[in-house]
Amino acid sequence: MTALTWSAAMIAPDEDFGGAPLLRKQFSLVEGHGAPTSAILRATSFGIYEATINGEPVGDDVLSPGWSSYEWRLRYRTYNVTALLQPTNVLGISLGNGWYRGNLGFNGNSAFYGTELAFFGQLNIEYADGFTQTISSDSTWEAGPSGITANDLYNGQSIDAGISGADWTEPGYDTSSWTGVHLVDFDYSRLAEPVSAPVVRNDVLQPASIHTSPSGKTLVDFGQNIVGWLRFTVQGEPGSVITLRHAEVLEDGELGTRPLRTALATDTITLSGDHDFFEPTKTFHGFRYVEVTGWPGDLTAESLEAVVVHTALERTGWFECSNPLVNKLHENVVWGLKGNFLDLPTDCPQRNERLGWTGDISVFTPTAAFLYDVKDFLQDWLLDVAVEQKAADGTVPFTVPDILKYEERPPYFPAPESAAIWGDAAVWVPWALWEAYADRSVLEQQYESMAAHARRVESLLSPTDLWDQGFQFGDWLDPDGPPDQPWISKADNGVVATACLYRTAGIMAQTASILGHADDAEHFTELADRVREAFNEHYVTAQGTILSDCTTVYALALAFEVLDDEKKRLFAGRRLAQLVAQNGYRVSTGFAGTPFITWALSEAGYVEDAYKLLLEEHCPSWLYPVTMGATTVWERWDSMLPDGTINPGEMTSFNHYALGAVADWLHKVVGGIRPLEPGYSKILFAPRPAPGIEWARTSLVTAHGTIRSEWRVFPDGDMELTVSVPEGTTAEVDLPTEARRVILPGHHTFKTPALHF
């Protein structure tokens, strides 16, 4: 690919205009060369931008260029604008604070990357005779005010509809009151072509209901916790103001804003007296409910709509079963993914945080890669992981992009050091993508980052080869821990971290072997062997009891296959099932154990216990939030208490996808579709039914075609399985009462005799 030749400069308005300046360049097509055959605009900014030509948007994207590690990677977007050109044209840019200059994190700080908003753009127009005309951002552009009087991702957006109309995008517009621009120092090497698709408007929801709260407030319920904004056209008295406050839940019938912490999540529009169109595209909110104040006349379900915003992703996986609560749980997982896959994988989309926490995506990637084609989305984010990590001497930051390096660190994770699960994202995420898509380029691109993390952790081991020193998140948010101390858990941090390192070292050995790095493969195999030996020597008794003797440590030891003999494995399976039963099948694991506990139970032969754990409805459980009306996965099992009040803890999000990682087990164990080879070129159908679910159907779109599995258990206990195997693949079928067999492409049905539970 020929390298681009840049003539553009990074330009900033001479006046900030309330943090939402407009930039404008009028130009004419060159005569004598025939009609334009191609016009390609490449654009990026410090802040977020919206670009138009003659008032028409150049693309469907919003919130571009998104959030990347701006210090090293500033992504630009590419648009084909040939159809928008006229003899005389205006290239218009609307800027906003976005992630670059707006509030970020939980300490109330902003402007982490710079104090000036700026734009960088280059339009190359090719004519019929081969002539090229270039319109670049330079000192000849003009800057002026917009109708946006405030904009912030956390706090919201304010628009005065009487200040500025749309005619600024038209040729001949009077710019005598506008100012100029100046050049901003910029290193072209930071420019990066994005791997991921952009953020776009994905869906539109109408209000499910509109009602009056006990205090007399007008509340609009959209019936679904979403991420995006409202839009509408309205007419009212000039100067009157409509205020929109957003929240995920109600408490005592009123808007529940306390979980937002300091995020105001409030939009306002000052009316002009004409028909005003309102769409606040320089912010986003996580919400189900909106409190509307100042609406002129009657507010009806036809008055407004909610726009759902996230990265453009293609759906690939589906799951459905006989249990409606499980179906709703799965639907909530999907909505949680959509809400938090907004340009990067975030922890939550609503409060003053919205960061790319590495621990969440570390455990959720297998689920995400089944539900959607997320390869490009996560591969783009992994590039930021690599550059942040390189700048931190091999340490994977807790969040990527990493603004915490500029912040005063909270006392409960003071040291900027590697942490299990969170740091392991550098290895676990690309490996999950490899297993899902079999794209070798992911491993090649990330190999240096993967190996750097493993070597960094190796350097942190104690003389006993255990990872038992330094800060760890551990089994974060253990449901038995104090609500205000999420780092306190039953599971010993060293056990958790050392088990995770064993998994990481094993993955590294396999990755090095795949890529032909023989010396590294030998090194990481030896590291895995040392760590396994140390784990069993120091953490496991001869009988098989693991230090701290709780569900998480047995779940990780079994799921990661770190136990070194069959006797210990059998004991661990029995002990895990016993602990789960003793707890009444309520969840007793935090961030570390939860994604793996159903896997550990079913792989150890305790399928019924895994089902009972899944199907429990009392808190803490996966289905408790569903019974409480949840439409996304919560951060805490009890984010809302049984009496309808909000958990008093500071961390109380109602849209966190991490605990939804159980959907991977639903897809592959309940649904029964697993990859026997990366990318599903060879498939394993191994559904494991148990009481509580009478049938399940699962499908997955792969590069080879669509895989389908559907099973049903009849009242007499007989089971029927129907599968579809795409052309070009082979499969194996493993049923509970049948010998494993190989099958060829096509549709197949199998019947087995009665299952005994």
C-alpha cells in the first residue's frame, strides 16, 4: 500500500467558542479537467468532530475519531464524498470536547491530552484527466460559533437553537464576524488508520411509557437500558428551556441519579420559537429513563425518540432455550455488550468513569466473539494496549487508553504494577480472538505485547515461583465482601494470580509455537511447568484442598487445569460442587471466579450443579437481576436491593458486561457449539442438558458458514439433537449417553436413550 502524502496541518480556532467551535473552508472545483472521478476525505481531530460538505454529513459515524491512546495513536476516518461535490463547496467541521478535552475518570479532571480543540483534514479530488486537487486544513480556514453552549461526555450537551442556523455550511455565507485559525504542533507519525468500524446510530426506540413521578416530574421510560441520546423536533416560546436528565433506574418512583456519581447526564435546549431539531451528538448517556422538564404542550410517545449508539458490529451468534428468565439474561448480555462497545470496551457507559478496564474484557472476549464479529474492534483496542504497555516498561495498565497514569491513584490500588486478569488481557484477549476467528495476524500483531506481559509477571515472582507479592484486584466484588471494600474476597490473591499466570504461560507457549518462535515456546513451557509445580506444592494439600478453600480457587484451578494429578482434580470437582450446594446455589464468586465456575462444574462432571447455579433466582445470582426487571447485566449482583432501593455502595452500575461472561458457557455447554480447531474449521457439538431447561437452540455465523445446534429432552428423558455443519468443515458429536462420532457437512439428527439426572 502506497504511503499517504500529507499536506494538511492540525488547525485550532483562534477563539474557543464555548468548547464547540465551527470550522469552515469554501472552495471551487477546478475547471478544464473534466468531472471529478473520486473525492476522498481523511479527517481526525483533537476532540470529536462532525464533517459536512455543503451541509450533508460525509459519513454515518458519530463521536469520531473516538478514543485511542492519543499520545501515540490518533486515528483518522476516510470518506468517499464524490457524490456530495458541487461547483462551489463548503467543507464544514463541528468540534466538541469528547475524550480529548472533556471530563474523564472518577476524580473530576479533564483535558488529559491537551487544552485546544483542533482539526486535521485532507480532501483529495481526482479528475477525469488524472489531475488532483487537494483541499487541506491550513491557516486559510475560518472559525466561528455554534449553537452548542456546553458539551461533555459525562455532563451532557446544551444547545441554544437561536444562536446559529445551518446556513453556515452554504457557499457565500457571511463570515465577517468569524475569526481565523492557527497551526498546532503535530507529529504525523501519530496518525493511524483505524482497524475498527466507527461508532454509528444503530437503532431507534420509542417511549414505552410516559408517567408522572410522585414529586410531579415527567418521566419517560424507554423500556430498555441503552446508550445514546434523545432526538426530537419541537416548537415553543423563544428562550424557553427544555431540560433532559438521564438515569438507568428509578428509586422511590424518582430518577435514580446517585449511581452516576458526579456525571450530570443532563441535556438542555433553549428554543428559538421556530421548529427546532435537537440531537446532542457530542455526548452520550447510559439510560432507560429520562426526566423531561419544560416541554411545551403535551409530551406524547410520538414527541421524541431514543437513538442507540455504539460501534458498528455484525451480529454472529444467537441462543434461546425453554427458560424465559435465561433468555432474558442472554438478551441482557447482548444489550450490555452494545452499550459498552462504544469505540472501545468500557466498564460502564453512564457514570463518571466509562474507562477501558482491562479485567472486564479479559474474561468477556469469548462471549463477545460469539455474539458479534468483534475481531477488528478488539484488534484496534489491542494496538492501544501495546503502545500503553510499551510506555510502561511492559506493564499492562488497568485501563486502556490509560488516563490513570495522569491521576492521583485511589488508595486501594496505589502501585502501577501488573495485576492478574487485568494485565492478562494482553494475552487472553488475542488468544480468544485466535480461537474464534483463526486469524494469525492477531497473534502476530500482539506477540510482542503478549510476551512482554508474561515476562514482566515472571520477573515479579517470589523465590517460590508464586505470584504472591504486590497489589492484586483478586476476586474483585466478591458478593460476601464488604460493599465499600470491593477488593476484599474469600479467595487468596496469590492463588488467583498464580493460577492466572499458569494459564497465561500456557497460552504463550502455544502462541510461540504457532508463530514459529521455538526458543520462546520452550521458555514459556518451562515457565508454565514451574508455576504449576509451585502452585501444587504451596497451595494444594496432598488431599487436594486449595488454600482459602472457596469456590473461586477451585473454579480457577479446574478451568485452567493447574492441578497436577487426577486425585486432586476429582477432589476439586467434588469440593466445588459441595461448596456451591452449601451456599444454596447462590453465586459466591467475584470477577475472577464467576466467568469460570459453571465451566469448572460441568467439565468436572457436575452439570446439574452448574445448571442449579445458573437457574437460582435469589440474590446473589444471574437471574436475580432479571426478576428485578434488569434489561442489562449489573456490576453488582445486588445493584438494586430486593426492596427496590439502590445499593448504597459507590460502585453501582446497572450496565456492566463482565458478569455476563456466563453466556460463553450458555453458548458452548448448554447450546453445545465449541471450536475443535480455531475459527470453527472443526466443530464439537457437545450439549449437556440438565433439569430446568428442556430445549435449547444455538447458531453461529463463521467464515465457513452457519453452525446450528438444537436439542430437546422429552418427558420420558429421551434426547434429540439436530445440527448443521457448514461445507468445508467437519465436526464431532459428543452426547452424554453416546460414543463420540465424526460427522460430515450437512444436517444431522441424533436420538439418545433416556438421560438420568
